[in-house]
Amino acid sequence: MTQEEARLKENRDRTAHWQRWGPYLSERQWGTVREDYSDSGAAWDYFTHDQARSRAYRWGEDGIAGISDNHQRLCFAIALWNGEDAILKERMFGLTGSEGNHGEDLKEYYFYLDSTPTHSYMKCLYKYPQQAFPYAQLVEENRRKGRNSPEFELMDTGVFADNRYFDVVVEYAKNSPEDILIQISISNRGPEAKTLHLLPTLWFRNTWTWHPDEEKPFIKVYKSDTDYSVVETSHPSLENRWLYCEGATSLLFTENETNHQRLFGVSNGNPYVKDGINNYVVNGEKSAVNPDKNGTKFAAHYEISIGAGETKIVKLRLNDTPHLHLTKEGENRLVLNLTQFFKKASQRQTNFITVSVHFRFQKTRVMCRDKPLPGCYGASNSIIM
């Protein structure tokens, strides 16, 4: 029995909840019938991509390479900023049914590279341009094309010319059902050194707005120093969690609540709203984040300079333990041996697939069978929500 088969048995027997955390975060929550309260049923127009950064969802959340618990109370994903975009890259962009010449159409490049059935190991790649993301150009070009014309794709905009983009690889490995190690590797594929803002983001799905009597969850600073920082989360139906962040530049807090001022022209009941971190990083609005370092949405801010062809790595850890023994004679134990841990986790996934499909003799055949499975695992387990 492989280690993954043992985890599956523990999960079935409910002796260990290995599938409590997984890739249950939607790629797109905006423009869906889940969030449509319009009289006409025009879901694409009722909740747009432009509104998504400022408007709280009710029934689900979305993000890039993200995870959540199986009831999507607490969510984690990455946000990015290349210094050129008008907004943070927090979610996938695509065309609605009326904008695309062949209907709704995603305009991003991302790849689910690996996952075990228990999500004890997951790996995703997202390709982020170094130039400004061509949101308007994609809409305009596809809108003017007829049904018989080919679609105008992101690659057609020239935004990836000369390989001026970042490869962002996000990996998750579970040390236990409640101890999730996170490794984010950013590679500059372009010919020049570039700076990337990375914002690993942790937040609660907003349920309290619709249920005012419900106890509101919170995220707050637990510890902060030059080596690593820790934030604590508390939710009435989810045990407390702690996110350990290696060497973040700053810790940013806001609320996952609608910015009514921006969307509807009425005052906000709370000065800290869903797009507060976006406004702080992109627009330089220092008052957009909570100086008291608490809220329902949090991001660790990393400003990373990456040389041409260079890769930089950021490591985090989400678990249910507030007092990990991370320091030992000046060593940062948060990152100590983490690379080796991820290599072992990836190898365990390969071993599981090898045994499961009986391809013991050719590595290439194992890979051909292995790589389509991450999407299957994610789809099959999405019903847990």
C-alpha cells in the first residue's frame, strides 16, 4: 500500500480528514448564475469582472491556484502585480457570452500540473505577462469579430513577445490533514530584470452580511519579525488556523465586504473594503488597509526583484498549530528542508500513479497517465462544497 492509498483509507474511515482542504476555489465566481439576482437573469451583466474586485460574493469565492476548506469558509490564493496593470491580478479574466464571438471564453494561460486524490500534493502553473494585461483589447477585438472568424487570443495581443512574462508555480504539500506547506516559485522568462509584487492572500467568504446575527470571523497578526510572520484566523464553525509567512515586506488587512462607494455611489459602512489591498498596492492609498492589522481579508506583500532567467521562491505554511518550533540557532525553520519535502511529496504522487495504473516500466507512460488527473481530482471533489 502506497502512502497515498493509506491516506485514502484514513479519509474513508474518517480517522483523518485528508480532503478537508483542497482545490475547491472556483476559477470564476463573477458572471455566474450563483451570484445572479437580476430580474432578467442576465448573469454575465449583473456581476462583472470589473465589479469582482470590489463586490463581495455570497455563494462562493474565486482565485488563482487557490485552495479552501470543504465548506469554503477560509480561502487561500495568490494575487500578483507587475507594476503595469491597473488592478491586481486576483482572478481569471474572460469574455462573457455577449463579448466573445463564440460565446464566453477564458483569456488566461494556466495549467494544473499535479494532484493526488487526497490533495496531499498539488501543483499549478500560471503565466503572468510583464506588460499590462490587455483587458480592453481582448474585449474589443473579439466583440467586432463574427461567428465565422477565429477567436482573438491572449497570445495574439503580443503581450508575451520576447518571453516577457513570469512563470508562477504554486505547490501545496500536506504534512498532515491540517498542516499545509505552500511553495511559490516565480521565474522571470524575459531578457531583463523585473520586479513582481506577490500577495499570497487569505480570506473568509462573506456570510455575515446576509446573516447579521452570525458571529463575524477575523484574521489578525499573531507574530511578526524579519524571518517570518504569523497571522491567526478565527471562525465560529472552523477551528483556529495560523498562516506562517516567510519574510514578507508588509502585512495588509482589510474586510471582504462590498465597496458601495465605488460601485453604487453610496457611503461605505466600513472604510476597509474588499478592494482595499488592491487600492493600497496599485494606487498607493495608504488609508485603504487597516492599521490595526485585523480584518476578514489578509495578504502578505512581497516585492521581489527577479533577474532574467532567475527563479525566486516564497514559502508559507497553513496549519492548526500556533507555536511551531521554527527557529534554531538563527535558522529559519519555516523554510528549512522544505524544498526536499516538496520533492518527496511529488515523488509520492508519482509512486501512487505508478502502482494504481500498473505502469512500472516506462516513466514516459506514467507521466502520460499522470498529468490529466489533477483536473479530474479537482472536479470530483468540488461536490464536497
